[in-house]
Amino acid sequence: SAYRYNLAGVIATGFVPVSTNRAQVVLDPPGISSMDTDVSEQLTLHVTPIDNAYGYEVQTRIGNGDYKTVLYSSAARSIVLSGLTSGTAVNVRVRALGGLTGYSAWSMDVTRYVC
């Protein structure tokens, strides 16, 4: 049997329909739209969501050192990096996971001082 939904009614309740499309396409690189330093020894990233991505890989580096993967996240709106050293400048980059190649290109890196 077929199911019918009143989409306008669902949206009015505050729920937003989410695509389950995981088509095998090359993913665009995400962007870091902002990075908050409101909490001591923590950075909160806000990443532009990428269609067909199932998650995001976040890497950091200090100074001219090598980038290291610090976490994987299924969310793009708010990714929290904790346990950072206060007073340190941290370079951050992110890439989307999924798609035809398994991952996107890296975002432009963003540098912030940890409070």
C-alpha cells in the first residue's frame, strides 16, 4: 500500500525532510563557515554541509607540523574540538566523506588561537 504525507504539515512541526540520496558523485569540498572560541581549550567548527556526504574528517596542525586527523563527525553544523592548548594557534581543515572517490578535496585551512 502507498503512504501519503502532508509535507507542509510535517515542515510546520519543525521537522525538516532530509535527503537519503547517497549517489556516487564526486563531492565538493566543504567550507569552514565559522569557528567559535567561546569555551576555553575548545574550538567549535561550523562547516557547510555537502550533499551526498555521510560524514566529515577534521584535521589540525600546530605551526608548520603535519596535519593529524582528530575526529570524524556525521554532523556539519557544529563540530567541537576539545582538549586543545590555550594560547596556541591551530590550523584546521575538513573534508567530506562519501561519494565516488570516498572523500572530497580538503577545505581551505583556517587558523584560530585557542583561548
